[in-house]
Amino acid sequence: MEDQKAYYEAHAPEYDDAFARTGRWDAGRGKNEDWLREWANLNTAVRASLSVGASRATALDLACGTGHWTSILYELDIDVVAVDSSGAMLRRAELRLGE
């Protein structure tokens, strides 16, 4: 567990680059477009499936990383408890959420 925590502490600054396919994660235009399209489709499906309407929901986001999913849940007006063993990841999640 300590090795895993150290890995994420060290990679927190570039973690979002993997999602955006920038920097060393740039796989070329075609592959980047495929990845971003798949991410957009998944994002849309998750938002649709988690739409809670008038009822209030609470979610636990385990290993939240930099808060990609945490922010989506938050936007859907879901109360979120976000947990990660990496303090560096949590700080990035807090920045993403403006906290």
C-alpha cells in the first residue's frame, strides 16, 4: 500500500494530463480523439444514470484521485465524500472543486 501511495503522490502533478492526453500522454491525434470521445460517452452515460431528480443522494468516491468523478457527482447535486490515500491527489481534487 505504501508503494501505491508513493506512486500517486509522485504522479499527482501529471495525473490530469493522462485524461487530457497532453504532455507525455499524447498518443497522437487519432488515438487522442478516440479516447476523448469514449470519455465523453462515459461521462454522458454516468450523468444520465445518476440523475436523481428531486431526491437528495449521497455518494462515497473511494480513491477519488484528482476529483474527475467527484466533480461530476457534485455537479449533479449529490453530496460527495471523497477519499484518497494520497494527500497530493486530494489537494488537486480540492482545487478542481474550488475548495
